[in-house]
Amino acid sequence: MGTVKEAFEKVNRRDFVPKYLQDKAGLDLPLPIGFGQTISQPSTVCQMLQWLDAEPGEKVLDVGSGSGWTATLLSYIVGPKGKVFAVERIPELVRFGRDNCEKLGIKNAQFFQSSKTYGLPDHSPFDRILVSASAKTLPDELITQLKINGKLVIPVKYNILEIEKTSNKDYSTIVHPGFIFVPLI
């Protein structure tokens, strides 16, 4: 378990990109991982993880887990007593992410094929939810899956929203403008 900075030092992005792009993994750019999806640029992921503020021992949902990079970063941050539930819609990327984590010996992350529902309601509530693709509108079902005092970090259109659930019916939102992501499908 460790901080966001320590997670970035420990987890090499190179292990999560296609072989033909491994020499570009150190660049601060999004890179394609197939199926019209990308692995986000490191500076954006770092900022999102800082806003998410996951703690050791927490239960985290990683929506749009792609190559497994964010799930691995989160697994390091929450440590062996924490759990990461990674969900991805594209079956080939579910396998790619799971395989990448298994190669690195990650034990506290599980990968799931998503359904038509956002998130994993059967495994909720979560302390933290990270979404790595842009929604057209804020999906209420993700807020429902958060514990009270839990945090959701999600791109919506061209903003990243940092949401803290304050009660079963209320939440506060901080808006961080100026970001572009692949669409949440």
C-alpha cells in the first residue's frame, strides 16, 4: 500500500500497452489499446487518483478498466487488505486487463464483464469509484453504489467531476474542466 506517487513509481505503464507501443509508454499521452479505447495519459490518471483519495483497506470500483493499469495502481494504493473491482464492457479488454494484473502477481483486483448497468451493484457499496471514460450525463446508479462519505471521480463531457456522497440523497461536486476521454459505453 502506498501513495499515488509510490504507485506510479512501482507500476510501469509499459506493462499495460500493446507491445508495438511499449517504447512510447513513458510519454505523457493517451495511447490506443485496441477496440477504439485508450490508456489515459499518466498526468491525468495521477490527478484523478489524487482527487479519488483512496486509502489502504478500501473497496474501490474501477469502471472502464481497459488494460488493467488503473486497477493495478489502485490495488497498490489500497494494499492487501483493500479490494479493487475492475469492470470493462469489451470482453477482449477484460481478458487483457486480467492477464496484465496476473502477470504482475496482483491478488486484490478482480475483473468483471460489465452489463447494461453501470458499475457492479451486486458488489456495492464502494468506498471509492473511478471512471476512466466520459459519460454524457452523470450516471445516478454509480452514486447509489457509493457508501456515504465515499468519493466518485468521473469524466462527464469535458469535465472531471469529483463527487462526495454526503447522505443517501445528497452529494457535493467539484468540477475540474478541460479534459477529453473516450466515451463511456
